Amino acid sequence: MSYEVSITFRENYLHVSVSGHSTFDNAVDLWQKIVAACKIHDCFNILGEQKAINPTSTMDAWNHQQIFAAAGITTKYLIAWVDHNPKTFEQTEFVRVVLANRGMGYGKIFSDTEKAKTWLLNKMEAKNKKAPS
């Protein structure tokens, strides 16, 4: 099933926009592309926006732990993810909970892009203050 993704490097984060069908294969492809872009830009801060047509299945949501592990996503990734579809938001939040329970990545789900961006920038600032100079 089709989906579209664009990844744009901003000053200090990657902006990801994805729309279309939520499937396991699309999720694998999406996160591989995100990780590759993070490595190219040496930037592990992600503001993602999804406009999914359908919620992912519960099993596919559960299997995101395999997707993240295979892609190499760790706690160095800071992810603010916006789900614009109220019908898919709950399933997206389930994905976040599964990943958080396994210590894979660090992120939060939002329904508003500006709130997500503010959260991401605040977390990035706090992380930079903790980093040794």
C-alpha cells in the first residue's frame, strides 16, 4: 500500500512528513529513511508529522520494537511525533508506550505541531545544557 514521506533538515532537527497507509512494511521503510537522514546530518532530533489514512494493526504496533531495533534507534534519538488523525492517534500512542517500555528511543506523541515543536526544542535545550562542554 502506498505512502509518501519527505524528510527535511532544519537548523537543529529533522522534519518528517508522512502520509498514506499505515503498514508494517511502510513503517520499516520510513524508519530506515529517518535513521539514514539522521546519520547524514548527524542530527538525532526528529519532529514527525503523520497523516495516516488507517490505524496500524495492534500486532504491527507491537512489532515497532523490532523496527526500531533493526534500524538502530536508541535513546540518543529525541522524537516529537504528531498524529493529525484522531482515528489513528490512540494506536500511535500505543506504539510510543511499547517503545518506551523497552527503552527504545525517547519521544512523545502530539496532536498539535506547534506543541510538538516547542516540546522538542525545550528537550534539546535541556539536553545541551547537560552535555559536557
